Amino acid sequence: MNGQDIRIETERLLLRPPQAEDFDPWAANMADAESARFIGGMQPRAVAWRGFLTMAGAWAVQGFGMFSVIEKQSGQWIGRMGPWFPEGWPGREVGWGLARAAWGKGYALEGATACMDFAFDRLGWDDVIHNIDPANAPSQALARRLGSDLRGMGRLPEPFENVAVELWGQTREQWRRRRP
């Protein structure tokens, strides 16, 4: 699968692999303490660059990674979300992280629904998890709205081994039963 050819459109969003022009808003998002709180914490621009290239590299090596989320109306980058499965991860994840200006507009549910469809239908995954900080009530609520259940506490690989995460998830069959 050539990741650069993948585009998913929802009613209000365009999901596509990261492009060079996405880096400035990515870095701004990672410099915002509140936006970055549950996705690795605030990062200086040089560290954000490494994370950005990690995501682009996932597309190049694995054929998937988190999408850049573009608001169709404005053309603005508003976050990242999608499939993610780095070495040592506790399962195949569909994750999300939106810029603060995009919060409360229903974009997370709209985009995450499309990403779940992509993971199950295009990638052929049988199971999806979401690693969620126990203090992240909005992401817990989104996981519930997606139909995922809390499976218990999980562990991330180094250097995140001391980060507490709840594992939420569901199978492809559960997802298909809930989808209209």
C-alpha cells in the first residue's frame, strides 16, 4: 500500500499522510501544554521535528501511520489521528490528538470513525486499541462513543514504561455490529 496515495474524506475533514507543510502547525500543537498534555507532553520544535518524521517514517516503512487531519472548510491542519503500531506497543492502535482550536466540534469522533473503518477494512486489522491516560476524560468519552470498552491498564515500551495508560479497544466484529 503506497501511503502517499491514501486520502480519506469525511463530511468536514480530509485525512492524509503528513506533508512538509504540516510541520509548523504540528510543532505549534506540541508546544501547547494543554494540547500536548496526553500525547507526550510539550516539546521544543527540534523534538517535535523528530516526532513528525517518525510519523512520516511509519508511512514509508509500514504503509500506514497517523493521518494529518485537515479541516476542509479552512484548509488548516488541526491534528493527527489514525493507525499506529510502533515496536513494543501493546496492540494495534487508532489514536488521536487534535489542536486545542479543534476541540468540542465533533472532529475527533468524525475522524476516528473513518480511521477505525480504515484500520479494519483497508489494513485488515482484527482488533484495535486506544492507549488513554487515566486522567484524559475526553478521550475516554470518545472511546466509549466509538464503542470501545476499557480492557484494563496497559504498559508502553521504553522510554514510556512509567506512563500509566488504560487500554480501550474492540474487535472488528464488535465494530461492524455497531456500525450502521
